[in-house]
Amino acid sequence: MKEVKINCTLNGKKTSLQAYPMERLLDTLRNQQGLTGTKEGCGEGECGACSVFIDDQLVNSCLVPSLQAQEKKITTIEGLSQNGKKLTKIQKAFLKYGGAQCGICTPGMIMAATELLKRKKNPNKQDIMEALSGNLCRCTGYMKIFESVLKALKMSNT
Amino acid sequence: MKLVGNQKVLRKEGVAKVTGYASYIDDIKMQDMIYGTTIRSTIARGRISAIHFNSKMDWSEFTIVTADDIPGKNAVTLIELDQPFLAKENINHYDEPILLLAHPDRYTLEAAKKFIKIEYDLLPPLFNIDHSVEKKEIIWGDNNVFKCFEIKKGDPSLVWNKAAHIIEGSFETGAQEQLYIENNGMIAVASADKGVTVWGSMQCPYYIHKGLMPLFNLPADQIRVIQTETGGGFGGKEEYPTMLAGHAALLALKSGKPVKMIYSRSEDMAVTTKRHPSQTKIKTAHDKNGKLLAMEIDFTIDGGAYLTLSPVVLSRGTIHAPGPYYCQNTLVRSKAVATNHPPHGAFRGFGAPQSIFALERHLDIAAKKIGITPIEIRKRNFLKKGQTTATGQLIKEDIALDKILDQALKKINYSKKKKQNDKQKGPLLNGVGFATFMHGAGFTGSGEKYLASIVGLRGTSDGKIEVLAGSTEIGQGTNTIFSQIVADKLNLNFEDITVAQPDTANVPNSGPTVASRTCMVVGGLLSTCSEVFRQTLMDSTLLKKKHTKSQFKKAITQYIKKMGEIKVFTEYKQPPGIEWDDKNYRGEAYATYAWAAYAADVTIDLRTYETTVNDFVAVQEVGKVIHPTLAAGQIEGGIAQGIGYAIYEKVVYKDGQVKNNQMTNYIMPTSLDVPPIRVFFIEKNKNHGPFGAKGIGELPMDGPGPAILNAMDDALKNTKKLPLTEIPLLPEDLHGVLEGTPL
């Protein structure tokens, strides 16, 4: 099999990826694009550490063949903060309210929370619990993550 | 602004973590780096008779390491030297490492594994604690026993025939996977002239440092170990990383290239250490009111194939076995035995969750038989100031466990729920239960004295201070609390303190990041070291006794200009009055303890045998809380792991192999499985540690197992199939208990 050229918009920039069609999007992002904020926790779609957006949909990038990025808009954790320059309110809330401990699930968790807030303006706690249930965290027991998302709802966008 | 106790202080490395820029081991690439993997045994016990490399594969592209390539000693340095880095002849557990392979392409490397065939002569394995104790086979030493302890206080044998009640019970706990979300991983560079350097995910850089010296037969200054951002540990990255670091470094030495080894989830779950399974037999004598007259506890843990840290795990489990209760006549006998399971090892709680589960379950059962409540049996026996523990340690602080328990009961609405639950008929059955317990902070007995940990503080030319310690940030907040402590001690800002990356070439050995010791012991050393730092500046006359922040910072800058460097160190000195008799297990087992009462409200669905935890309350006395958000986060996370331990997480072994080594079939709690976890701190007894802080890291692992099982037992109180005596208790296990047949 040969590598193919995959044109996409990656974190707002027109990019062409060079990858085997079935290569995991996770590997292409990490190894070729150096976007290592997307983590591998299980490699089988259970833990959500590799969560990214394809267009506006939340996916586990360990289960997505790179070819599916063709002509799509891909957003990773690095893209949310404009490459670390400006934290989103969810990122600020995770920082302030103890949503991150060891940090390995945090990018995926923040992607999932961001997707929820795009989809639903005023989610309640049950909505949050459901939206994050595909993202495993072993450190926090989730309490401070729920709190971070709830507090983010009340924060202004600036 | 005071920083200690202030929840507004932000996690030191927090921005890097929330933006995805924190650099973990798998995020790091090096020039010419190749990848390594491990070829493992597919039997649990036997001898290697032949190794075949299929000639269809071009092996010239690979670096292959066998036991014969090891330049030094083929043994992982821990307590004993029984575990090889690579098996040469004998196999003692499934998935034991035999060969190492490296190749520039990861996919080729994975494919090559199929082209190696290893033949064995089989020997009969042991997988069961009882069979090991009975010596059905001798698989370790001359009796399969890694270690025994005995704690004796008074004489229980004189009490049995005088007691109003004698209650006996037996309890079991299963293995548990730490399940840090970042798998184990290392990168190594090695050469004959420059020595060995490894980077990786770890809790204890100096354990690895100590382990690599004999492996490569190199002096201390030729081995360098650097911790990269670490995605969780929970004990699972205490001893095991020495093995992986050794493997990566062996491949690096032979190939002459940097070698990266990152375990997949399935490899990590199959081969790395897990919590020790245990069996506990308890016999207690009580007077007619339930007061404890005697306790006899037999505690046995399955250590797996090699000794690793089992004696230390056993020690903590043994000392915690009699719980926070006063009893004049106590006998605890314990054993760690060998089986042909992969070695079990450190996991948050370190033996205590196992023995505490047994005792807290036993007390509920005993109360029922005596005809008193679970509250009464505990309140009549709680340790108090002026009394002694089973090891004879005099309690010098006002514990007030009865108040801690009352608060937990009130918060969970215990008495009201009890009344409501009396009338229920099912199929949904509610129950409430609780456990009371303590957890010793720091190393056991003389452990801290022998460790003799060292920390340092270094001034920088811009007037800031860098913390030098081998203690690792693994999510629990080391960087943040160290900075808070030093900043407050020296009246500086949080931003004035940085924490050096743990690197054995740059930081002193402040001991391993284990045993709930980082805040209390190492934080305490930093507090002292801060005074030394200030005194050094004052002695130089660059700083006056009364000074402002900016004068202090200016003094650092001037000192460096004049003398080149300011760097001070402090070494641990055991406080006077701590006596520990390691032979007889008598004396001050721990410098101090955290005390707690945890309560759970559960529902069991008799149609599906599922248990749901509806509410969880954790009340604990932990001395001073250094960072309220981080501390609560520690407790909440530990409780979620404890909930998993009780009702979700089961390691399934078949013929010594872990069969459910995936997140798909080993079930840890998700966001939908956790109840509200409500944490309450009682800040008193601030006589130890920096600003009065005790250890808290492991405490929350001890309570959930028994609290939840006590609540489940309460929910099922009208069935005749009780008591519940085992964890984990998954729906299929509960079905087995209630219907007599496992599913």
C-alpha cells in the first residue's frame, strides 16, 4: 500500500497530510504533524484520550482512518487555544477548579466538554456526565471535572 | 497572600496540561530513534528449551537482546535480587520477558514477533494462595513464603473462654489494576563510554537509578534518570519502571541508538504489577456490649512470582489490620506467598485496603451477631488519646473518631435512610453502610530514617528559587504544594518558586514518591530547607533579619554575583521519641495517621444484580490541608478507584495469564458510574509535617470497599445468603452469592 495525500483544514490551516489511507488519524496527527496533545490511552475507543473534532463531530482518533480527514476540518486540543496562546473558558475552568491532575486525559476531556457546550447552551449535570462518559479519568473521580464544566458555563468568553 | 491553605493557587504545570503542551514520554522524539518491544513467555512455569528465529524474516535489520547480552547483573534491584530482567532458563509467570527486539519501524517490529517461536519444558504452576501455603509445589525459596510478620499485644488465648461473644469470619479481595491513563514508557540512550540515560514515566527516579547501576555494572555518575510528565501512577509506576528502563537501555546499548519503548494498553495491563489479592481470617472476642477483648487476624497476600515489594506491602497491611480500635489482646499473623501470577506490587493503599476491608466487614457482621448496631460496635472500641495501638504506639493526639463518624452519618442521612429502608420489598433495595479507618503517613517504622531523604533549594540569578527534589509530580500536585510551602516559608510569591524536573544528575534523592509521604515528609524537609536558605543569606550579611520580598530577592541575586552559587540542602533527621523495633514489630509504626469515616448509600437491583452507589460521604482528619482543591481531588479520585475496587474492577486470570487486559473488559468507573463524592476535611492535630499537614494520598483507597459492601449487606439484610465477604463484587458475583451459582 502507498501513502496518499489527504487535504484537510487542520486547526484552521489548510494542510496536506501524507499517510497510509488506513493509518490511524491519531498517529498521523502525532507523528507527522507533531500534534502530541492528542493522547493514546487504550487504542480501542474506550478512554477518549485521543478525542478530536472532525468538522464539529467528536471522534476517537484512534478509530478513524486518516483518509476520513479528506476535505474535512480537523480540530485538536492545540487548536482550541490557538496553539497555547489563548485559553478557552473551559480550559481556564479546568485550570482553576482542579479539572486536571495528571493531565493525560485532560485534552480529550476538554474536547468532549467543548463539543457539549457547542451542542447545548445550558447543559445540566446529567448532560455533562453523559457527554463525558466516553472519556476515562483515573485521577479525579470526575467531581472536579463536572465542577469545571459547570463553572465554565458561568464564565464570560473573554 | 498566604498560599498554604489557599485554593486559589493554580496548579503549577496546569496551563501546559490543559493546552496539550505538557510533554509525556510518548510525545518525545529523538534523532535516529528506534522502537523496542518485548518477547514474553506463553506459559506460567517451566524451562526454555529452544528459541527459533524464522528465517523468513530478515533479522539483520533488528537489534536482538537476550539475557546473555546483559553486561552486569541480570536482576531487578529491589528488596531481593530474585527477578531477572530477562529470563534465561526458568519461567515463573506468564508474560515473563525473555527477549528484546528493536527496529526503526514500529509496524515491522510488531509483525516480527510472530516469527519467533519459543519452546518450553512445562512445570506445574501454582495460582492459589492456599496451594502455595500448602506447598503443593515449591516455587520460591524452600517454602513459597516471601515474608511473615507477627504483631502481638497481650494474649488473646487467655480471653476466648471468658468472652460473651466470639465471632469468626473470613474475607477475600481480588487483584486490581492501577489503570493510569498513560501507559508505561521509556526512552533510553546508552554507550560504553558515556553511560546510560533514560527518560520516562515514573514515580521513583532513584529506584531506577539504583536498578540500572548493577544491570550495566556502571558507577552512579554514569547512570542518569529523568522523569518526563507522568500520566498517573497510583503505585503502578513505583517499581515496575525499573524493568522497562532496563529493557530500553539494554536495546540502546546494543543498537547504539536511542530506543523508545511504549507499552500498549493490553501489554501494560497484562504484564505490570497489580494490587495483591488477599485472604484474611478474623476471630474476635467481645464482652456482652460488644467491647473488643481479643482479636486474632491471619492476613495472607498473593505476591506473584517474584518478591518485588511484597514484604513492604505486607507490612503496611499487617499494621493496619487491627484498625483504629483499642484492644488489649491482639495477635496479627501475616504472610506474603509466591504464586505463578505476574508479580503483584505497589498500588495506592499498599496492603491496607485489603486488611481494612476484612476488619470493617467483620465488625458489621459481629455487631449483627451481638445484637448491637455497626455504630455502637465501633464507638465502644475506637482508639483514644492515651491508649496504645496493636504495635504499642501511644496515641498522643485527640483523635475524636466518634465525632468524625457522627459527621459522616449525618451527611449521608444515615438514620433516616435506615428507617426508610426497613420497609422496602424490592426489586430495588437500598442500603447504607460505612467504614472507619486510619492510614499511616510516610514509611513504616524506621523507614524514613534509613531513606535519609535529601532536598535542596537553589537560588537563581533573577532572584527566584528552584526546588531540587527527586519527588515526582504524577498528578497529585507535588509541584504546586512544594511551591506553596517554600513561598510561604520565605514570604515570597508563588511565581518566585520553580520546581526542577526530577533528574538524577541535578536533584538529590528525596526518596520515592510513595506512601503518602511527599507532602508530609518531603514538604517538611523543604520547609526546614527554606529556613536554611534564609539563614545562608543572612550569614552572608546580604540580608537583614527584617526584610521585604524585594530585599530577599535582591540578596539572592547579589549572593550569586559574589559567590557564584547559592544552593542549600536538608537531610531527614528522625524526630526524637520515635522508636521502632523492626524484629518484633513494636513501637511507633508511623509518625502520624490520618483518621476517617466514609459512608455509602447504594441500591441493588435484584433483577440485574447491579449495584449503584447513589451517594458517598468522606470525612477525614488530615492535619492541615495545604491546597483544598488538590486535596479534595486526591480524595475524590481515590474514592472512585475504591468504588471500582468494590463493584466494577476484576482482574480475570486464566492459567496465570491476565485475560481481560483491555479497557473494554476491565471496567473502571466512568463519569456515569460515580455518585456525588462529598469530601469533608477536619483540620486539627497539626503537629506533623509542614504547616501541620499529614499524608492523604492513600487514605481514600481504604474506605470505599468496606463502606460499600456494608451498605450492600444492609440492602440485602432480609436475604439469608449473607454475609458478603469478597470484593470485587460484580453483578455476576452477586448473582453467585444470592442464587448459589455463579453466572
